[in-house]
Amino acid sequence: MTAPIRIAVTGGAGQIAYSLLFRIGNGEVFGPQQPVVLQILEIPPAMEALRGVVMELQDSAQPLLQDIIISDDPNIAFKDANWAILVGGMPRGPGMARSDLIAANGPIFVAQGKALSACAADDIRVLVVANPCNSNCLVAKANAPDIPPDRFFAMTRLDENRARSQLAQKAGVQVSDVSKIAIWGNHSSTQFPNFEHALIKGEPAESIIGDRVWLEKAFMSTVQDRGAAIISARGKSSAASAANAALDSIRSLIHPTPAGEWFSAGIPSDGNPYGIADGLVYSFPLRSDSDGNVEIIEGLELSEYALGKIRATEAELKAEREAISDLL
């Protein structure tokens, strides 16, 4: 039998983890022949709830799920992990400024970065889901000196999926008809869902939509503020869609990107071809070689409009980096 791979998931009793753990165990992500071991981290007050999740995982009788390890110690949860999906973090409370959220989450990702560096497998790759994911990813990477920086990714795939869905709805087509939509920058309201290179059934989205004002206004604001709209509607933040995007991200990393396609994720910005400042975790259009190694899509022509959006989200990421400079 194929040796199992070890998948560490943090925040294991939370809504997002609840939506993704079972899908990892059933082979949906790593394949129908690949056994997995789930190594789940929670904070001490949530351990009893996590035990309930484990009972359900056991009761699902998934043949590929070889073992489940739970702990409130990241050194145990990350031991020999091949993948780490960092879902758990401090949620944003009422009236909390984004800068306060960044400061509150920083120490969590300092500890997790150090534990990953000390305990994870040599081929570890890390996907940060917990918000603010770009800055949390930057902190974890900075505190994991034994892990190559290009093993860290911040999840902007949820934004990409939202953008594809909005374009498909506007054009009256299926989501599968939309391609080449990428998220640039931060997973925040400054992100740039770049519709200028997007295609609908192989044709420029802008010509198919035929409404530049809608693209610049309603489309942009809907994608940028979708998380807040979901909280307003259901009283809780995105869970199932966030879990789905995390699994989409991993699938895109472990399978070769089809010719002419790309996907979005935040990666270390150092040496990028678009002049974004080094030392950030910035989302670009990417392609993968199927081994979790990515490269930025080069040579895209960017309009003055696009450049303005790209620089605005870069400025926000610089400000966030300044707010956590003592943790880097």
C-alpha cells in the first residue's frame, strides 16, 4: 500500500475545518489511492469539541484515513507533516480594526512557524487560510528558518472563485467557461480581481460583458466585500466556500497547471517580475509544475487602471508588514 501522507490542520473544531477534514479523508484532494493521516491542532478550550469531530471522522469509515492525531501542542500536530493547512486564528470581533486583528494573530503564527520549522517533514508545504492570511503567512514564514520560503502560500483562491462566479452570472454562462481571472495583492478589500485578462468561452471578458462600469464598480466591490456580505446574510463568516477554496488551492499546487491557465495564491514577493516590493506575501497569477513548485505568470500587460489597483493593495500590505515588524 502507498505510504500515507500527513496533513496537519489547525483550528480543527471550527467551521472551516469541519467542512474540509472529511473531504481530505475521502480522497477528494490527494487522490483515491493515497492514504492520509490527519494531525489536527486546537486550543485547549476547544479540545472536547474536536473530540466530537474525531468521532464523526471515525464514524465516516473512510478507507483512506489511516489515523487521526489531535493535540493542543503544535509540535505534536506538525510532527512529520507533509502539508499544513493553517485555518485557526483569532477571529475579528465587533469594532476590531484590521490592524488590531493583525497584531492579535501575529503571536499565533510565530509559534506555529517555529513548530513547523522544528517538526515538519522535509517536503512540508504550508497553506495559510486564517485571516489576515497574507500577513499571517508572512509571520509564519519569517519564523520558520529551516523551511524554504517558497513552501508558504496564502489563500486567495476564495476570491478567485468568487470572481469567476460573478463573471459567469453576469454573462449567463457556466463557471467552467470563465478562465484567466487572477487575484493580485492582499486578501482584503484592496485586492484586485483582474478582469482585464479574464476570458469567457475563450473571448475577453470585457467584450463579452460589454459594461466596463459594471466591471470597475459592482464586480470589484462584490468580490472585495463578499465576505462581509456573507456575514451580514448568515451571521457567520464563510466556511464551506473557504474550505472548498483551500482544497482547490492544494489541488492546483499538486497538479500541473494546464497550458494557458493560471490560478491565484499569495506567495513571497521577492524577485517578482512586476516590481512589487520584496518582503511581502502577495497574490499573483501562478502556474504549478505539479510538485507544489510555482512560478509567476510573466509578461502580462497591465493598464494604468490595473497598475493603480496593484499598487494600492501593495501599499496596504506594506502597512500591515510595518504593524508586525517586531515579529519578522
